[in-house]
Amino acid sequence: MSSNPAMRFKPALTKDDLKAIQDRSPDSPDVRALLWEVARLRALALRTHDYFRQGSSSTALILADSLRTMLEDEPVIQEQSRLKD
């Protein structure tokens, strides 16, 4: 078994992959909801990437605070916190 947690998942989907899924199921409310969730998480990944590219600038501090707030609002973080309580 691999020690790399990412290895438990299938390869990441590209924007084109997601569009193809949408095109195959254009009227599915479930597919639409999942794609919106993927889009939201992709935006979080982009913001995180921007943060790391900024290094130690003042912009990085602003991004770090924004990321911290975004992560605190993530359901998985809230669920994990409740399990620890």
C-alpha cells in the first residue's frame, strides 16, 4: 500500500473532463450539484496555489487569512472538528 494519500484516488479530472461529464448528463440536478462543488473546490485550489506563489509578501498574508476563513467554512473541516469534540 502506498504511503502517498493522493494515490488512493483516481487521476484528477481536467476542465475538459468535467465538461464532458456535464454534456453527458445536462439535465441531471445531481450531476449539476456535484459539478458546482467541484468548481468551488477548484477555486479553492487556485487560491491556495496563488498563496504559495506569493512567498512571504504582504499579499501572501492577505491570501493566507482568506484561505484560513475559507477552510474554516469547509464542511469537511467542520465535520472533523465535531468528531474531535
